[in-house]
Amino acid sequence: MISLLFRVLFKPWGLVVLGVVLGSLAWGFLVGSEVPLPERAALKQVAGDVDHATKTTRGRSRRVSYDLELTSAGGGAVTLQMPEGDITEAQVRSLPGRQVVALVSDTGSDSPEVWELSADGKLIVAYEKIRQRRAETQEFLAASAPYVGGAGVVAVVAGVVGLVRRRRGQKSPA
């Protein structure tokens, strides 16, 4: 598999494709670094009793998160999703059966993004901590984008040069 990858990527067209992929990735980094972080006042409060707390691995990237299934006072079910870096497994294990209050931003998906979590009146995950972590991630994306984009430009130029050299080599002298 790796040898096939090297044979494809280190040919001129492969380098051009790699450059385009890196350029797209750099653009995604820039867009991701500009996503506004919500202010505390703009967040919505969700409260209820935790029925289940499960550890879930998602996608090929193996992102681990915790799904907290709540039953609100009105009887409605809400699933909150928290990345593994925002809450520890010990904290998650202590939540079932407890009353929790969460500040969430509505992302339009089935599980809203959690920015703060408290259980039985005790703060478990602070808004400031999560906001700081997300701001640091955005700074990293913004700082990395020029390097990734530059690598893409170098790959495209190397691929184009290889294509031109190959084309000149194929012309037969008259």
C-alpha cells in the first residue's frame, strides 16, 4: 500500500494532486481558525438527569467522545456530546443518576456542543477552560495554514516542472 502511494505521489501528476489537496487543507485551516467562539450570554441552558454516559469512538480519525443522555424535567431526551479532552472518564462515570446543567451552543445537529457542565450545583467543566482550549486550537490552525499552503505550492510547482520536463523529453528531434 505504501509503495503504491509513493509510486503515485512522486510522479508529476501525483505531485500536482498532492499540492491541490494541501492547498485545500490550508484553506480549511484558515476557515476553521475564523469560526467565532460564542459568548457565554449567547449559550442555551439544558438541564436534566443523566440516564446513560457512554464512551464513543467516531470516524476513521478515531475521535473519542462521551455521550451523555439526559432526561429533562419535561420528559424530553437530550444527548450531549463532549470530546475526551474536555472531561475525564472518572468525571463521566460519576454522572449517571445526577442532575446536570449544561450551557450549550446549538450547532444544528442532534447533539449540541457543550461549553459548560455542572452536576448537583458543582462545576465540572468550566466555560473559560473550553473557550481557552478552542481559542488555542484556532491559533494553531491559523499559524499552520501558511506552511501547509506553502507545501502545496511547492508540490504543484514540482509536479508542473516534472510534467514539462517529461513532455520535452518525449518530443523527438526533427
